[in-house]
Amino acid sequence: MHPIIVNSFLDSRKLSSFGADLLAQMTLAAVSERGRFSVALSGGGTPMTLYHLLAQTPYRESLPWERMLFFWGDERCVPPEDAESCYHQAYQAWLSQVPVPEKNIYRIKGELGALRAAEDYADQLKLLAEPGLDWPRFDLVLLGLGADGHTASLFPGSVETQGAATVAAEAFYQDRPAERVSLTPEVINSARNIIFLAVGSEKAQAMADTLIGPREPARLPAQRILPVDGKLCWLVDEAAASLLPEPMHGITLQRYA
């Protein structure tokens, strides 16, 4: 496994600018090497600044949109026009603003309900499967981190998965029931690149526990994310990184002004 890199920035704007440049570099390299770039997006508020940047100059004019395939790491079981939909959030902020072909967008159909949506999404992924897998090997998976240590829709106490591409998730989260669909750790860990995004002091403890705490993947699902043959990095602000010591074994912390 490659060393884990933690990139810490003063604020989310600087983090997002770095992330936009990094995604653009990954896109051009993947298209040059393999003819396409595939990315699984994250929902929630943290990546929205990044998505807004990628909808603007210079990225709007310079990225090869017809060679870019868009997926989601998880989805809420709501209609695609719902403001809570991860697809809707990314589409409004980014994908509707750039010339990406609609056929290149592979959304999770949350309106079907968790079980049917998980099956449908697994079928979509299988159509693009690479040798030896039942899913595509993503060039990039973007992930968030919950204050409880969850990532995608892999919540504390969720069952382990073996060989499955998707899972229907039911949990009680932030004082409300959550019915969702998520990629499994197996799919995420097969990616060439995984980037965690974390902003705010409320994420600091979960981040420290995930990276340097005892191995407790049932309590901290983010610890299940360890790429098989890919790179793992974190893009965080100073508040989220505030509990990380220096040095850390196997982890490089890079601070940016």
C-alpha cells in the first residue's frame, strides 16, 4: 500500500482549489493512459465548493467531458429532484453546468427504495466491470467523513461485506432514520485513488481515531477504507487536522498556507 498523505489547508476554499487541480490532473492522466476517467462522487455539504469550482473556468473548457464517467459512492432513498439527493446536489452544482453527456452519468436510483436501488446500481456497475471484478475499477472515489466515523453510507455497526458491489443501508443518523444505498468497501478499495474530504473541528476526533486510533472498523467504518493497490489521501482544513500528532507512522502530513 502507498503511504497515506494528509494535506491540511487553512480553509475549505484553499482545500477545494487544490482538489480541483488534483482531479483535473488525474482526469487527463487516466484519459491518456486508458481512454476514460471514472469517478464516484460524494454528497453532503463538504464537496460543494469543489464541485462549484469544477464547473467554472478553466476546468469547464479544458476537461474531456465526453471521456468522463460519473458515479456516486452512496445515495439517499429520495427522488432525484429532492434537495437531499446526492445526485441532485452534484448535478445542480457541477454536472448541469458542463458539457458532460447524460449517458456518462450513472446515478443510484434512490426512488426505487434501498433494496431495489442497490440491485439496480450493482447491475449498472457490472456492465462496466473490469477483468476479475463485478464493478469498474474507479480512477477516483471521493469520500466524506462523519463525526461518528462513518463514510459513504457505511455506518457504525453495519455488517461486513464480502464480494458485493452495493449494500442497502438502514441506520438512525443525526436523529432521523436513514435509508440509503452505498458502495461497499470492496469497490472503494479497488480504486486507483481515494480522497477523503473533511472540514471542521467536529470531524477532528473521528479523523484522528480513523488514522491513528485502535483498529475498530465496526465502530469506525472509515477504517475499512484501505486501497488494495491504489493511493489514499486526505484533503482537510486545519480544524479537522487539529488532533493529529507529528510524526505519524506511515502517514505524511503536509500543511499548506
